[in-house]
Amino acid sequence: MNSLLQTLSCADGYDPDALPVGTAQALILAQLAPVPDFERGFVRCGLNRVLGEDVVAPVNVPAHDNSAMDGYALRHAELSAAGETRLAIVGSAYAGRAFEGHLPPGSALRIMTGAIVPEGLDTVVPQETVGVEGEIVIIPPGQRAGQHLRRAGEDLKAGQPALKAGKWLRPAEIGLLASLGQVEVTLRRRLRVAIFSTGDELCSIGTPLAPGQVYDSNRYTLWGMLTRLGCEVRDMGVVRDDPETLEAALAAAAKSSDVIITSGGVSVGEADFVRELMARLGEVAFWKIAMKPGRPMAFGRIGAAWLFGLPGNPVAVMVTFYQFVRPALQKMMGAEPTSLPTFRVPSLAALRKTPGRTEYLRGQMVQEDGEWRVQPTGAQGSGILRSMSEANCLIVLEHERGNVAVGDLVGVQTLDGLV
Ligand code: AMP
Ligand code: MG
């Protein structure tokens, strides 16, 4: 079998020193497979996780034909096409309390929303459109056969898959499972992801900053993004730029995790000892991706764990996570990997752009006269985390693109709502 590095180097257009974003995304996804383990859990435990089995509807939902309105159920064939029809009200049906009497010809049933429509009746007329005289209901002409009726099984048919394995469970799916009466579901097990930051200049929160130090923020953004993706995060702290410590951290992480995510230490000035070390422990490709921010990145495996060596700059960590790591983890979780949807909106600002790389600016989408537009959020340095915090989207300027003029359409990926 080919080694990972051989496989990568045989891929079309593979140039580790100038890899377009789309090529890197495809190379990563092609290597990964879903974790093979499943577990049973109560329906609510499934939120933000991936369904591990097809769920077949054991019953029709709804179980019976029922009324969509408060009104009168009747036989459409008994209505006069031209004028009013007078029908005898023979009883009432409530949600959860069916009418079980006889419905002779010429009769109508007072019915509430959600009540079973008895066999033989086929149409519901809303109460606000009828006249009532004692025990007689007067139906105006112009009713449509079958109106205001919810058919048995119109939501889900018994025996058909209601949800397929691989479905990401959102609130709608949790409710849908409950609507089928499911108590437990089979879930793909959570991914175990180890994270650590590398850098001699990093200081952990809770400790006073010494001169030249910065607080380690990457572990916190990574923890946040991973937690929202439903991963089990193992935070391994800060690892100094020292081969022995780094080797021990990588070996420990590889033993206990499906994925290792590091930040820092992969840029040109620092990569040498990391590269030598990672090459010894596993198979890792060092890429320069044609993108800004986020150019250097390492991808490979150490033992049974996949490794993502992200750049150190705080914005680059987030951008590379969303573009590469998120879809990769989704695939490992057993879900359909999704790239972030990209919409096109006019730019409120002129933007400088160098062709030959994909650029991700932090953007603020605003609504003006009912139309969405986007502007960059001030200084765009890849170390300026504030630009991410002020952003509600990433502005994506594609590989081949040059400068953008005011009013030109640009791609945006919304950050709000990202799981
Ligand atoms: P590196 O990729 O290690 O050369 O780091 C690039 C820049 O990102 C340097 O200015 C680092 O100080 C900064 N940096 C690296 N890791 C972190 C971190 N965990 N938190 C905050 N800043 C970091
Ligand atoms: Mg560093």
C-alpha cells in the first residue's frame, strides 16, 4: 500500500509549496474515513451529533386523517355547487377525543384542530366562514374537496426512512425523532480531539505575562470551535519549542485521540525541527497553501491519529479550521462534509487582492435598504483576533481574482450559526 506521502504526491497538481485551497481540501477529505464506533443514547443526547443508523418510521405521522382548522367536517359530495348547503350538526370531535357516533347523510361534525376526521368525511370548512342556526350549519358554496385536512402519513409514512444515517441532528431532527416515538437512537461516537499550542512566548491564562510573552488564545478558540462541533476536546496546554517536549506531547496525544490539532511551529523559520520530529513519529506533509491568512499547514498522521498542524497566528487558526479541519472532522464523524455556504453580495469597499491565492477577509454584512452588503472589519492582520470578533462573515476572494471595486460582488461565508 502507498504511504500517505506517496499518495499525496501522486495527486493531480500536487505542489506542497503552492497548494490551492480546493486541492488541499480534497486531498485531506480523500484520506479520512468515519470512526467505526457507535453508541446508543437518549434522543436529546443526539443534539449536535451524527445519526448512526437509518431511522424508519414505525408509524404514520400523523397517525390519522385530522383537521387542520377549527370548523365542520363533512362530505364534499353533499354540498351544493351553486348555493348554500344546510347540514345537521350531529356531534363534536376534539383533539385527543374522537367522535365515535353515526354520521347519517346530510350531517356535519363540529371539529377542532388536530381531531380525527372520521371515515367518510373528506372536507373541513373553517368555523369563521359558516352560519349556524341551532343544530344546523350553513355552508357557503365554493368549498374545495379535501380542504383543511391533514392526511395520515403526510409528514412521514410508516416503513419509510425518516432520517438517514449520517444526518447531523439539529433541533428539527430531535423533534422529528420524538414525533416517531423514539426514546433512544444510535449515534456515531464523538471524536476525541487533542489540542495544544506551541511556542516559547506563550503564557497560559491565570499567570502574569512576562516581558515578550503573549497569552495563549488559540487553545481557547479551538476549544470553542470543537465544542460547537460536538467533539470531546482534550486540552494538552502549551508545549515549548523543544524537540523532547514536543515529541512527548505528540506521542501522548496520538495514543488517546482520533485527531491532534496543534497551532504554531509550522512556519518556515520554525518548521525544521518540527518537520524532522513529525517525520520520525509519523507521516506528515508540510504545505504552503495558496491562501491568506493561513499559508503554512501540516497534515498527516501520527500513529492512529490524524494531525492538523495549524499556523500560530490567531486569525489563521480560525480560518484554516473552518476551511480544512471542520469538513474533515465532519467526515470523520460520519456526516456529509459541508463546505461553508458562500453567498455573493456587493462590497461596500474597494479591496486589494493578489491573484494566485484565496484571501479571507473578516467582514461585516449589513443590510441597507433591504439589501445585504459587506465591508471589511478594519485592520486585517492575521494576528488581530478582534477582526474575527467584529466579523459576522468571511469575505472570500477567489484564487484567480484581482482587486475588487466598490459594488463588485464578493463571496461571503456567514459565521453566525456555524456548528
Ligand atoms: P508561529 O506560527 O509559531 O510562528 O506563530 C505566529 C504568530 O502567532 C506569533 O506571533 C505567535 O506569537 C502567535 N501565536 C502562536 N501561537 C499562539 C497562541 N497559541 N495564542 C496566541 N498567539 C499565538
Ligand atoms: Mg511559534
